[in-house]
Amino acid sequence: MPIERTSAGDPARTLALLWRDPSAVPRRGPQRGLGLDAVVDAAIELADRDGLDALSMRRVAQALGVAPMTLYTYVPGKAELLDLMLDAAYARMPRVDTTRRPWRERLSAVADQNRALFDAHPWAATVVTLRPPLGPGQMAKYEHELSALEGLGLTDLEMDDCLTYLLAFVQASARALIDAQVTKQASAMNDEQWWAAAGPLLARVLDERTYPLASRVGSAAGSAHGSAHDPDHAYRFGLERVLDGLAYLIDH
């Protein structure tokens, strides 16, 4: 599977499109019957339904009922379109006002908002954003999330580090959830059904005396979660541990 990443297109053209600079609109060529937002919305809808593997300029054009070449009067290609899609998703994120709430509650809200983003747009969790799109949606998101760390005595660099650490955890958790969903679809059975089939076979070959810890702990986790892995539990447990780690820095 190819890795999708932001800021893979022409930087100047991409920034002009993200900020809706008039210079990004061609002065010559066929009459434009669509708006750029309509193109972005169609691309997001396609990716939400079928994933990024299905995203192409041709498929977006089909969804809009126009010839594929028409789209190139709006965006140069898929790389720039992906930046526009992600920035639009960022811009539409609900932003909960957590002013004057304890810092753990503020950062938990930031994490939950990003998890909700990935629930609504699973493809967004698979995109590498080491070079972010730098559009108005991205900047509004960054500004809002940094406000959860303002006033805690951290340096500017530490604020950025803490936010990066938190968001990396949330994205990793979202990817684990996607993996679980893909596995379920590919196997045509849920985890409980899979363990019901595999468990008796494992019991026949596994010597609990050779693997006492694995047997005991694995059995306890399986009984608690109904599976070897519960994405929701892993997210909640992991988020608390991430906040515990940040507490050491913030409290000192």
C-alpha cells in the first residue's frame, strides 16, 4: 500500500489553494462551473466511503459528473487535493472550550476531538503529516490545541513537544482501530468468533507450565476484553499514561 503524505505537491500552488488566494485560479481555460469546496467535499466523501486507495482525480470527477480534465482547473493533482481534504477536515472539527478547566481535562478534550476526527475520517489517520498542510484549518487546530497547554509554565518548545506526543498517541490508537476493523472484515468474523475457533486448538498445544505468565495474563486479558485487544480500552488506558508522563514535566 503506498504511503500518503501531506505537502507532497507544489508548495506555492498548494498554499495558494489552501488560503484561497486568487492567484490559484486560472485566468485562462474553460469556464469553471464548480467551486473548489465542492471538489474537496466530493473527495472527502469518496475517501470516507472507500478509503484513500480509491481516491483519484477520475473518481472524484465521476462523483461530480464532470470530465476528469475539468478537475485540473481546480487542483493540480491528487497531492494538492489531499492537503485540501485534510485541512477542510481540520477546519470542521468541533472545538470544545476548556478554558479554566484542569490541564488534564483540557488535554483529554484535545485527544478526544482528534479521535472523533479519525472516527469520522479514518483515512486521515493513515496520512503522514510530518510536513503539515499549513492551511487555515491546520493553523486553527494548532492554535486551539496549544491553548490547552498555555499557562502551565512550559517553554514554547515544550508546549509543541507535549502536543506532538499526545497527538502521535491518538493517531497510533486510531490506526490500531482501523487494523482491527480491516481484520474483522477480511476474516468475516469478529474477535470473539475467532477466539472461539482458535481457543480450543490453542489449549491442545499450549503447555501452561512452560508459559505460565503468558497463559495467566493472556487469559485474564481475554476474559476482560473478549479479545486479545480492545481498541477502546487501549485508548483510555494509554491516554491516562500519556497524561501521567506529561504530568511529570508540567509538575516539575
